[in-house]
Amino acid sequence: MGKLKSTSKKNQRHDPLLVQLRDDQLGAGKLSAPGRRQKRDKPEEERNLALDDKTSKKILSIAKEQQQEMLASEQKDDGFLSEDDEEEHESAFLSRPRQIAADSDSDEEFEGLNEEQDGDDSDGYDEELEVDEGDQAILDSFQSAPSRNLADLILQKLEEQEDKQQLLAAKGKARQVSPPAGHPGGLNPKITEVYTKVGQLLSRYKSGPLPKAFKILPSLRNWFQILEITAPHAWTPHATLAATRIFASNLEPRQCQKFYKHILYEKVREEIDENKKLSVQMYMALKKSIYKPAAFFKGILFPLCESGTCTLKEAVIVGSILTKVSIPVLHSGAALLKLSGMEYTGPTSVFIRVLLDKKYALPYKVIDGLVFHFLGFKREARQMPVLWHQSFLVFVQRYKADLTREQKDALLDLLKIKSHPLITQEIRREIVNSVARGEEIPLEDVEMI
């Protein structure tokens, strides 16, 4: 008989490895990389033991440092340094140049930042803080010695030249020391050479920064004498605009008037005469010049009217600038009073009409002066131009309520002698249908207003 096989299988000691791995993944998830496995926490006794070791080492190092400091202080009192201290001093000395270089680099960065901020030129001006002389002296005492710039050198040369001439005069020399040939006004040859080159640059200037030697001119006492070396008649319109901005914002009105009258006024008239118009740059220069109203009127407007050769083109151009720019009331009133007393020319009426059209509340003195101005033509045999009638009409339209009854009667008599077929009727209507100075306005007119 054959051997009988048992029906019950023997139990295996463990499952196959593949089955075990699959069961582990299903139960606990995928295994992490070996380097990312979290370390098992050490027992609390081992952790306390490691902490004690670290703490003991730290305490020992602190105690050692304190002991070294105590020894160093004792040796310092004796005048000696330990070897460790010498090494520390050497390392500090060797590392010092690097720190200085780093500081210098940071200063250069701040200087560059300041230059970028200061290089932004605006059309405006900077307001100056008013400081008493005593306060200024106190502030200067805390300031370091100022650096010498080109303006200081120029002033020093000029003072040396003046001291030299005074010394020669004190010694009793009768003859006057004549300036060297080729150097006007006895200026230093280097100054003459510098500003001659500046003038050559301005003769072809279009855009960009101006030379610093030119920017410091307003701070010099004899700025106009040096300015003549640059040959202003050869400047480009762009250079004239840039120069007007500098001088208008840095000079006093009286000095600024000198620049306007002798340079800007001449260049404007020359350009209009040659081109029959004014370039954009020169027009802007004229507009910037009204920043100093007194200097503008005395340096440009009044000389233009007094010349007797002012053309209508010039009057219209200058009048358009007056129309676009706001002018203080007192300056406008003073200009009207001055224009009303000048010898009459056609362009004078243009300027009077433009200033009257600003509708300022003028003082009675100015209004009386304008009345006498128009009444002065009562004995004029010549026929008055249309510009005169137009300015007359604007005057009565704007200031009819500020005229006295006597002034109105005198002006009505003037219209009988000096008349215009279209304008005179309008002037008469404005005078008649208005109240006089000091009279009450009718109630009907008040309700209409």
C-alpha cells in the first residue's frame, strides 16, 4: 500500500518576505529615506546626562575667560600685555584698514546720493532762512573750516590785486597802475582764460549742466565785469535762458536789473530785429525775468518804451508775456504810473492796456495819473492811433466807478476832440452809465448784480 498523505498542511513559521513588506506598507505607509528618518528620542537619563556635560563645559569656558580677563587687567596695571592680548591687538590692527576702506566706500555712496539730489535743478528758488548776524556767528563757530572753491580763489586773487594797488598808492607813486594788456580791469590772467573758455562753451551751448565757474558768478562782487569776458552777445538762446534762471534767482533786484538791461534786453531786441520773431528759449528767458518784477520793469520794459524805436512786434511779444504772468499789484500800479508819465509812443498804449486788463484794485493815485495821461492829449494836434483809443476804452471799462464826477466831465470833453468812429461811442456810454467815485450805487443796479 502506498503512503497516505496527511490532509492538514504544516503551518509556516513566517510569511514570505514580499508579503511582509506589502503588509508593512499598507499598515504604516511608505518608508522614508534613511537620511530623513527621525531619530528616536534618547532616554531621559541620557538626555539629562548630555545636558549636564554641555553645561559643565560652558561653565568652564566662562570661568577661564573671566580668569584671563582678571590676569590681563593686572598685567595692564603693570604696563605689560600677555601674548594673547598681543595677538588680539595685532589682529585688530590688521583688520582696521579694511574697516576704513569700508567706511570710505559708504561715504562715497552717500556723496553720490547727495550729488544726484542736488543736481536736480528746478525752475523754482530756494527760500533762504533769515538769521541774525549774531546767530550766524555762533553757527559759524561750530562749523568746520570751509573748503576752498573756485569762488574763494577768485575773490582771493581780486583782493590781492586790490591790496597791491593800494600798497603802490600808499608808497606815493603818482602814476596809476595800468592793467596788463589783454586782461580787462586788471583781472588775473587765469580768471580771464577760464571765463574766455566759458564764453566759447556758451556760444555753442544747447543743453546739459553749465560750468561751475559760471554758476558762481552771482556770488562775486565784480560779477558783471567778469561776465563781459564771456561775450554775452555770442551766447546761444539756450545759454541765455540758463543764465537768466541763475541770475534772476540769485541776484538782488538792483543787480538783476543790470543784467536785464545790458544783456537780456539787447539780445531780445537783436533777435526780434533779425528773425522778426522770438525763439522759444528767449521767450522763456523773458518770462523767467518777471520773477523780479521791479528789475523787469526798470531793466526791460521802461528802456523799451524810452528808446523811441520800439516796434509794435516787440510790444506785442512783451505784452503777451505780461498777460500770461501774474504780477504783484503794487508793481503793476507803479509801472502804470511810470508809463503814464512817459513821452507817448504807440507801444506804450499796448503795455497800459495789458496791465489794465489784469483788473487789479489800483490805488486812486494811479487812476488819477492815468486820467491826466489821457487828458494830456487834449492839445495834441496829431490824430491818435487806434491803440490809444483801445487803451482808453479798457481804462473806463475797468475803473469807471473809481472816477470822480469832475474827471468824467473832463474825459467827456476830451471825446469831443479826440474821437474814433467806433470806439468813442462805447467810451461815452461807459462813462455816462456809471456812478462816480464816492456815490451810492442805485438799488436797481444792486438787485441786478
